[in-house]
Amino acid sequence: MDKKRISEIKTLVESGECGGNSLEEVFARCYSATQKTLGITPFDEQLAAAIALSEGKMVQMQTGEGKTLAAVFAACYAALNGENVHILTFNDYLAERDCGWMGPIYRELGVSVGCITESTPRSERSELYKKQVLYITAKEAGFDYLRDFVTLDPEDTVFPEKLDFAIVDEADSILIDEARIPLVIAGDVAVSDSGDMREIYGKISEFGEADSAFDEDSRNVYLTDSGADKAEEIFGCDIYAEENTELLAKICACLKARDVLTENKDYIVKDGNILLIDEFTGRAAPGRVFPGELQSAAEAKHDLKITSRGRIMGNIALQYFARLYPRLSGMTGTAESAREEFEKFYGLLTEVIPTRLPCARDDKPLELYYDQAEKRRAILNAIKQSADIGRPVLVGSESIEESESIAAELRGMGISCNVLNAKNNAEEAAIIAKAGERGAVTISTNMAGRGVDIKLGGEDCSDKDFVESVGGLLVLATSMRENSRITKQLRGRAGRQGDVGESRFFAALDDEIMQKNDLKGLSGRHYPSAKTEGTLTDKTLLKEAERVQRISEGDSFDERVNLMKYTLIGEKHRELTFGRRKSLLDGSYNSEMWQKNAPELFEKAAERFPEKELQELQNKILAALLNEFWCDYLDYTSYLREGIHLTQIAGRNPSEEYNIACEEYYGSAAESIPERMTEKLKKLLECEKLSDYKVEAPTRTYTYLLNDVGEEFKAKPVLIGVFSESYEEALKNAEQKTEDSSKDPEKKAGFFGKIFGKKK
């Protein structure tokens, strides 16, 4: 902590000589405004955090230490020095709560403040974005950015032309856990559809267990030889022929929806819709969809309406959206665990702010059990022991299914409990706020209630003495998470501001993470050979179990680094396309394509139509054409991603090959635009007046999040070992085999069969 600067701020508060806009002077005025309007005296630790935020750092502050107020100081300093500040929150509830709660401080300092949520009318957003400080979710800000890309009327744009400074709350979730999730805008434009998903799903009922296989690495379902035979019999075609690749993709998607996706773990069905479950928070993620054909397949599985998401017209991952801000800072309770990633991806240095009072929470070591049954018995026993003495318990479960089964068993034991999961997340804040009451038992999924304090003895702390006397809040984690940050976040729900508390976390040898990372192989002879009751105490086994989490973390980090290599070129192209399109609509750039590439036709048009209106129309037509161009580019890159791993055949770098291919496509597609613009001019000349020409645009647009973690980039190079020749020769020979297989039904191992993972 910079104790010298903090002392200077307090001195200015006492003297009242703080009329300027230096950091110390603004902080002093903000300090006084906080005391005057909220009756709160800021802690030194909050001032230290605010200083770090103002310096563009990632700040670690523990739960309940006052991150919300620290952000206000940094925001006021930036605002009073001419910057517009966006405070990017984790959800709409926190945006509304923090804007309303902290609003009096801003108004006391003469700083305008506003809030945008998903329900805010678009007609009001432009004015709200002009506020000096704006509370908004990162998702909603990103969607506004994308919506501006598809509008053809400058009056309809709302997102700021110039961004200054963003403070990201719960930064680990937004900038890491959800960083790769693309925000998508789609439009109702012509999209080809070669098959009916509901009909296809009905036909896969004939596929048995031996007809498909699931690959853990690529997370995809493949047809086995018997499955391919059955598919060809059912659908009456060569399933691996090039013209049937879309049908094959739909069959595989239906099999994955049926055999791999699990209701109440991967998604829930609510109000006739498929709602995905966020793997990190355990909450429903409204607006997010499965990639490719999988969403429609899941809808067919439950006999729901097959939704049309139109053609993707624009997308941006949260990681890149955050990087649009010239200045960025953030705050979270677990920044230290992700220090390397914050620095590598965002250039943010991490500063750990000490707690105001020493942490009194007792964090117990890992408790490892032989199997799920033994683990469940221990969890229920721990809850019962606490319930018997009136000690509040917060249980962090791994899935909706687990949370509800634990709750059912507790109720069968006569223990009442509240369940907080994706099915009732509207009540999240209220349930979490009561989790510290005497005898409260709260079963939640992962990080439910982030940003909401759990106060011992209830929201008013009226029963705090009793709850402290029985040990404070007990937090139980029911399994080892794939990232230690999630475990730490769960632990951090107890021990707020020096409160007493305890955390315990449980794991079993047959937990998914243990099986996936081969704990048995890592442990060798220390792995138990027979069922054991109670906790396992072998030190080597426990050490290897904890190592499993580090292995999982390393794999996840490597995946994010690799994915970033693939998406960098797309971000460069997006910036070029979005930037040129924006300049066409705001009048800062006038297209001269007609004048340069079709001068004679343009002269004819200029003779018939007013020159200024003709130029405005040319700009608008080119802007719409850039939308079409970008749609084609996104289609191409999506197709390319599905097979790029094949470049590993010749030992070449897939990310480099991908970027080269994207660059070549972008350049060649851009070269076609003048010709396409000339065709538009010819159509214009067929019109009697300018108003008769209708610029092509989607009739409707809508936004959603794509639940895409780049699985295609980690797909196995399925042709390695099949071909030994060069990549070009491999393609040539594979294509020849495809031709041969169409002549000979016995030869089905064609090129597209290999791409889709046909197994021997």
C-alpha cells in the first residue's frame, strides 16, 4: 500500500484544501462525499485499491473488503479529468445496485452517472453512454458495439465513438472464465438449410451404443463403422460424400445432444427454451447457445421449437472487447491466482490489497474419499453437525442435479435448506444475503451470489454474536474444481472482514477431474486397491490429487493461449472492417468506388440524381455490402476452423496456417467488392428515383452468446498415421479415396469421413 499518498489524502480531507483535480485532491473530496452521503468512512485499504485501479492495475481484494466503493474513487478521478468511465459488472443486478447505492457520491462531486441493463430501451442508451460514469455488464456493452455495426442509419448508433477507461468488476470471471465466449449478432437473412433437425433426431433413435463414439480431446461425437453403415441405410446416401457434410454434422450433433449433453448439468429446459448452464458459475446463461448444429439438436431432443438464429453478422469475444478500452483495470478476490494471465493477455500488473483485519477463517485441507457415495455421506454428516448447533452452512455444489439431490437428502433428514441454482437465479441475491443467518443451510452452484456479502447473523447482523459463538459460516465445496480460483472464491464467502468462519472441500477418486487427469496413474501403488471407508490419509495420494488441479489449470491456460493465436488475425480484420464501415456512415469517409471503377455509369447516375444524395446512398450501399462481406468471412473462418487441425499432418503450425488462410481470403474477398458495387450501381440505374432503391439489410437482428470454447482447435489431427506424404499429397490422395468410395460402397474412409472422425 502507498501509505504516503493515503496520508496525503487524509490530510487534505482534514484541511478541506482539495479543490483541484489531482488524484489526492479528488480522492479527498470523494472521501468527504462518502462520509456525508452514505455515512461511511473509507478504509485505508479501499484507498489503496482505488489508487491501484487509477494506475491501471488488477486489484485483488477479498470478499466484503469494499471493492464497490474503491471503484467509485477511481471512476471519479478519471471522470473529473475528462475521461468517460465504464464500470463493467458481472450481472444486471450488480449494475443497478451499485449505480443506485453509489449514486449520491457521484452527484455530490458533480459527476453524472447512469446504468444500462438488458431491459434498457435502445432509444435511451445513446444519452446514457454520454454519462461520465456508466454501470453496465460487459456483455451488454459488447452487444451495443455489435448492434451499431449492422445499423445503416447513423442516428441509430448508440455506442461511444471513443472509449476511455473501463473498470472490470469480478474481473477473473469476465476477463478469463468468460473471455473466450463470443458475443454474436445475427440477422434474418437467407440461410441454406439442407435438412430438418427434428426429422434427423427422430431417425437417430435407431443408432445404438456401438454406432458412435465420444472423443474426450475434441469433445465431439463420431460415427463408428457400424454407425456409418446405419446412417447410409437410414438416409440413403454416401454419408461421407462432400455434398452430405452438413447432414453428417447434424447427425453427429443429434448424437451428442442425446448421449453427451445432460439436462440439469449442461442445460435446463425453461419456458420452452434451452438455457445453457455456465460451467463456472452454475447459473443459467440466458441468451447463450451451443455452437453449430448442437443448439437445434438439443431443441429437437426435447421436442421444442427449432429456433432460427439467422446468419451471424458480427461477433467479438469478451477478451477482445475489453481490449478496445485504451485504459483498463479490474478487481476481484482471486487476482493473484491469475496474475500471469492478466499480464500476458491484458498487460495488467496485479496488486494484492491486504485485508483490513486479519483473516480468521480456518481453511481445512482437501478431504479425499474413495468414491462418490463415501464423499456424499461425509458432506451430509458435516451439514447435519452444523445444523444441529445452528451454524449456517453454504454448500457449493458442482451442478443443478447435485444441488437438488443434496437438498432432497437433507430434507429427508429433517433439515430445511434453500437451493440456489440456475432454475431460480432471480432470487439469488436475496438467498445469498440470508446465508449467514442462524441455522441457515444454503445449497448453491459454484459462484452463485458473487458481489453479495454474506453477513453473520443475517443482513442486519442482529444475531451475529450467536453465529460467531458456533464458529461462523461454514463453506463446503462438494468437489475439486478444474481451477483453484473457483475453490478460493468459494472459501472466500466465509471470513468476511475478519469474521470467524471455516471452509472444507471434498473430493472422491471417481470425480470427473480425477478420472480425466489419471489420478490412478499418477499415484501408482498409493492408489487404494479396495474400497475404503472414511477419509483417505495417504500423503502421496493426497499430494497427487492436488496436483491434478494444477495439471487441469495448466491445460486450460495453454488452451486459452492457443485460441488467442487463432483469433488475432480475425480481430485485425474486424477492426479494419468495422472501422471503415463506421466512417462511411458518420460522413468522415466518402466512397469513390463508383467514380473509380465505373465512371461512365456513375456519370449517368449523377445526371439523373442529386450528387449529395447519390454519394450518401453510395456510402450506405457500401456499408451494407461490408456487412455481406463480413458474413461471408465469418462463414469461411468457421468452416476453416473445423478442419485446420489437419495441417498438423505435415508438422506445420495450425495457427500460422489458419492466419495465412484468413489473410488470403480477406484480401481476395475485398478485391471483389468494387465489382459487387458496380452491380449495385447497375441496379440503381434501373430505378426511377433514389428512394426506389432498397438497400439490402436484415429484417430483424438479435444477439446471443455462443458457448464456443474453441474445441475445434484442440481436435486431434485425425489423419496423422494414416498418411505419411506431404499435406498437399495427403489431400489429393484423400480426395481420390473419396471418389473411389463413392464407386465402391465398401470404401467409406474418405476425406470427409476422416475430418468427421471416422474410427477404425
